Amino acid sequence: MTVCTMNIAVVGSGYVGTTLAACFADLGHEVTAIDIDEGVVDRLNRGEASIHEPGLDELIEEHAGDRLRATTDYDAIRDCEVTFLALPTPSREDGSIDASIIEGGARSVGEALSGGGNDHLVVVKSTVIPGTTEGTLIPAIEAGSGEAVGERIRVGMNPEFLREGSAVTDFLEPEKLVLGADDDWSHDRLGSVFEPLIERADPAVVEATVREAETIKYANNAFLATKISLINELGNICKEFGVDAYRIADAIGLDDRIGERFLRSGVGWGGSCFPKDVDALRAAAREAGYEPELLDAAVAVNDRQPERLLALLEDHVDLTGARIAVLGLAFKPGTDDVRNSRAIPVIEGLEERGATVVAYDPVAPAPMREHFPGIEYAESAAEALSGADGALVVTDWDEFAALDEEFEGMASPVVIDGRRVVEPREGLTYEGLTW
Ligand code: UGA
């Protein structure tokens, strides 16, 4: 079957937009990436990515200047059939989302499409609270274009499920595609965009309404975050019973209804998505008149895990004046992202207790220096452990599993593992958070 190629614009060249643009080009589409940052645009046109994702550099190098072009000019949208909006939706203080950036983008898209022309589908890719496309983004497109959405210009919603560190593979080998639209024409056009991917990877395709598609994204992340909090709560209970939570997780994961993935208990979830999305959903639910008690509890369990890690350390070490190594600063391995990393409350807790912190991470120190300019940063795990009165493992980097004689340099060899990555051994006082 011949697959038709399309002209696609992707507004926003952050982690989602850049991955999307490069992968669409790889599927054979003609792609224009639009961003207000000239540096990002120039780099893309030179064949370079502004973000790090395995496999992304190669795709951009291959397609830049050919099927992938970048510009700061929204007018490029006029020559396209579909525009994806992949702009940030940051959190406000109260956890609710601030849609003003994507609203501005929608208005600019509308302006670029004003004055007539070809049919156009505007697809919301960013994570937005159910009802935002209808209540905020459609009016913004209409304000820009000067015409009602629903005739020549239509909208769709296509949530993304990419994970940092495996965004390219997640895009090219998805388990599911959610195509949200409120009419057949829009569903068909959205389907055409993904046709090459559907042919190649055979994902489950979910045809949804726009509002359902918006909701699926939040439900997905809220479910996964709560699943981790549930295994963390069970893990805490296991620890009280003297039972290894990982053996329990392995057993319950064999039940298809539970599933074996996302059952690693430990110091909790972080990153740019789970905390923000769970908070936004809680705020929106409350605003709508519903008390999201289970999601509140999922957050409370997540907030408590770093405290439990510190309490376990305090069982062995008096923290006042102690030198404590923190192994791992990134919110998960394979990234330098420290947003909402569990290392943040762990380091804060150590500082509050009067400990001296020496931190090590294979890639993340630079961003963490902004949070904690006053702590020591070691060049290696061995250096962090040298002379330490205790160590906390916060990120499950593979290299921590290989640590061995490095522990011999500790002043008192106490390791509290928040990710089950260090191998217990003779001479080491080792405690797992949930085992
Ligand atoms: C998450 C979702 O997994 C993606 O599907 C979604 O697209 C993305 O958010 C998003 O909304 O953009 P990501 O934040 O990259 O992806 O990271 P995950 O790999 O899901 O890990 C999140 C956190 O959960 C990490 O802190 C990790 O250490 C923790 N985690 C994960 C556990 O503590 N235990 C587990 O078993 C799994």
C-alpha cells in the first residue's frame, strides 16, 4: 500500500516537539518545525538537536535540510495540511496548569491561517486539562484567524506517551495511538498522518473525542504514578513485616490484571510529567467539585518516601555534622533532568539535619548546582564515598550496581538504598527502603 506523505508543521521544539518533528520526517512526511528561539531553529537547520534523546541526533542529521526544516516564521503553516501544537503547559503555584503559552501559540496559528486557503487540521499535542481545547484553544485560533473553527480549520487532540530517555523508540514503536477528534474528516486526516506508523508498528489505535483524548493522557499518568505509590506503600508495609517487597512485586506482577511493569518500589516518582500532571488533575477535579482522595494519597506517599529514606539512615548514623554521600541526582537514570527529582527533598532533609552533603551523578550535577549551590559535587562515586559516614542511593544508575571496593573508603560503611541497585556485601551495613 502506498503511504501518502503530508506537509506537517510542529509548533514548539522542546523535547516532545523535536522528537515529533524528527520522527514524522523519518516516516516520510515533509516537516516544518516552528520555534520562537532562533538558536534552536538554527541548530535544527544545521542538523543538530537542542535536547538529548538516544537516536534523535541521527534522525535530525539525516533529515535536516531535506524533509525537516525549521523556522521562526508561523506563516510556514499556510503551506501545511496539519499543525501539531507541542508547547509547554507549565504549573502554577496551586498545581493548576497555565495554558497561556499554548493559547498564544494557537492564536498565532490562527493568524497564519487567516484570509482563506486550504483545509487545515490543528492538533493539540501538549498535555491540557479536559475542556481546554474547546474552551481556550479553539477560541484562540478563531481570534487569530477571524473565522469559526469547524469548517476550513478543524482541531484534533493527540496525547503523547513518550518517556524521557526513550522518546524516539517510544514514538516509532508505540503500544497505542490516541486520535482525538470530533468529526470524521478530522479523524481521517489525523489517521493519515499516522498511517505510515500504523503500517510499520501496528499499534492499537484508539479513536476518541477531543475531550476523551485530553483525559486519557491524565488518566494514564495518574494511574502509573498511583501504581508506583501503591507499590511503595505495600513496600513500606513489607519492610515492617521483614518481607522483601521486590519478591512480592514479582509474584503479584504475574497476574495480568496487575502487570509486572512499574512495580519497582523505592524513593518515589519525579520528573517533569507525573508530579505536574497529577497535581493539575487534582486541582482541576477539585475545581470541578470532586475531592480526588486517592490521588492526594498517591502524592502524600510519594512525599513521604524521601523522609523514610532519611529515617532509615538516622537509625545508623547521627546526621548532625555527618558527611553523607548522595548517589544519583537525576529523576531517573538515562537523563540529566533533575526536575522534581527525589534527590531534592533528600538533600533538603540532610541539610535540615545538619549533615554535610557530597553528591554524585554521572550526568546531572550542572542543573542540580542551581538548586543546591552550597553542597559538594564529586567527580565519581568513589570520591563521594571517600570519608563519608553514610550513603543514600537515590537514582538507579547501572554504575552503582558495580560499586564494590569504593565502599571501603567510607568512614562508616552505611548504605541506604532507595532504588535497589547496590549489591549488599560483607562489611557493608546495607538497608533497602522496602526490602
Ligand atoms: C512519564 C510516562 O511514563 C510517559 O508515558 C509520559 O509520556 C511522560 O511521563 C509524559 O507525560 O511526558 P517520564 O516522566 O519520562 O515518563 O518517566 P518514567 O520512566 O515514567 O518515570 C517516572 C518516575 O517514576 C521516575 O522518577 C522513576 O524513577 C519512577 N518509577 C518508575 C519508579 O519509582 N518505579 C517504577 O517502577 C517506575
